[in-house]
Amino acid sequence: MVKTAEELALMRQSGRLLASVFEMLDEQPLAGMSTLQVNDLVDRFITVDLVARPASKGQYGFAYVLNCSINHVVCHGVPDAAQVIRDGDIVNLDITLEKNGFIADSSKTYVVGDAPAAARRLVRVAQEAMWHGIRQVRPGAHLGDIGAAIERHARKNGYSVVRDYCGHGIGRDMHEEPQVLHFGKPGSGGRLREGMVFTIEPMINQGTRKVSTEDDGWTVVTDDGKLSAQFEHTVAVTSDGVEVLTLRRDEAAPPRR
């Protein structure tokens, strides 16, 4: 769904607020914290400090404000008081925020403490893959251009791309059209138009791309038990390229095309 200038201004505000949540988390030790402690910290920050709404809470019956996915957990990890983040883990925190009726969605994989070099490499390549996809965004480009760029970078580095989950349009609702696949062929799929807003959120695996959902109905894990990493941003198609609405201070915006 194409957004008006007024709607984009509101989405830009939600995106800035969500970026500040991750900037707050960047200052936390994480190691030794339970995933429920992280959830509660984010809940307070969004609701009290930012006077906004954690959009994931209550969505589809989910009881928490974020997904916390550690090591071989691909996505949708459920916060738990008994699950402690440890030195050497990689942990993806996936968070949504709604302000003035518009939602932003972003995630970041944190390297906790002295993680192995192979884990650090996976995280780096996953972040690079997301940016390769973002740099394809411009009016007239195809959705398939995004997925092709992501998959090409992942495969070049010896990794696989999860195909069971995708990016999505976003705005007043968390999930809108279009679906944004993280694999594909250049020149395929719908054309991008100025004012479209959607997420790009590839999940990159060390081994097989195949995944399974655990008995809790939420937690998705790699079939082979190897590591998975994910990064996500909410982006808008501009007149001459792309604007990353959830860009953080530690990141550089992609060059204009």
C-alpha cells in the first residue's frame, strides 16, 4: 500500500523511536540477563520513556513485546525467565513499535561477549545481505531484485537463506502487502513505487535453509542445529531510491542511486 506524505512522516517518527530502542539495548550487557528480563526492559522503555505501544504484544495472541532468538533459533523465540543469554551466544532481538497509529519493525543480531569467529562471520554476512537487498530499492525496481541480491551474497559466502518467512508491507497494520522474499530472480515480482513501505529481514543459516517450529507453536529452529542470524529494517521507496526508517546511529544510510 502506497503511503501519503503525511503517513510517511508518522512512520518516520515510529522508525526513529524504534531505532532508539536498539540504541538503548546496545548499552546493555545482555550476558547474564534472561530473555524475559530483556523483554521487560524493552516494554518499559517503549511504554514509559517513549510513550508508545509495543505492537507485537497481543498480536496473534503473542504475549510479549519482542522475539528473542538465540543461536540456532531462527525467529520467533519466546522470552522466558529461565532462558539466560550467555557469553558467546548470538541473539536476535526483533521488536515492533506503534506511535500515532503507525508501526515500525526492526531486528538486530547481537554478538554477546567472546563469540566464536564462525558465529561473528555469520552475523556480519547476514547484516551485509540485508544491505545488499536494501540497495536494490528504488522506483521501478522489482521485488525479485531484492531477494536475488540477498541470496547471491549469502550463497557466495557459503550460507543459505530461509525461505519460509519473508519481509512484508507495513503501516497501520503490522503485516500488509507486498510480501518481500529474500530469494528470487532479478526482474521478477511486482514493481516498486514511490511511497511503498515494507520490511527487508533475511534470515541466514550456517547450514541447511530448512527449519522447524517447536511445540510452543512459535519458536523456529534450524533443522540441523546450526546457527542462524537475522537483521531487519523498515524501508520506504523514495522518488530516487530508498529511505531506511529504522536506521540507527551506528549505521550509514545506503548511497542514493
